[in-house]
Amino acid sequence: MILAHRELLTVAKSELTVGRLKIERLKLMLAKARREQFGQSSEHGRLLVEQLELAIEDLEETQAEQEATADMAAHGSRQAEACAQFAAASTSSAR
């Protein structure tokens, strides 16, 4: 059970890292689009900037939800470990 919680925590942390990288990539694309906006048609550049801003916003919301889930999983894992240690100690002292 503890191993399963640890595995879930590891997966959640990996997903958070991937999410952070996606956000950073989109922010870089947005910065580039803003720089290029003045060299291209302003309408195309404006639309690209808006799309990237919306994508970043969506990913940041997803990231926040994943961080909350990971925090809850970490907290649950610590509680499960404490219960297992208590049960092991109780069993040892009962003998």
C-alpha cells in the first residue's frame, strides 16, 4: 500500500514537471510571437499571441490542480506510513 502511494506520488511529480516544461515552452513561444508581431501582419500576430496566452492560462490552471493533487497524495502517503509504523510497533509490543 505504501509503495502504491509512493508510485502515485512519483507519477504526480513527473506530471507536474511535464506541465511546468509545457508552460515554459509556451511562454517562450509567446515572447517570440510578440517580438515577431511587428514584422508580420498585425492581425496574425495578435491572434497568435492571444492563442498562446490562453494556452498558458489553461496549463497554469491544470498545473495548480495537479500540484494540489500531488500535495494530497504526499500527505496521504505520510499518513499511511505513520499508520504502518504504528501497527508494526503495536504488533511488536503485543508479543
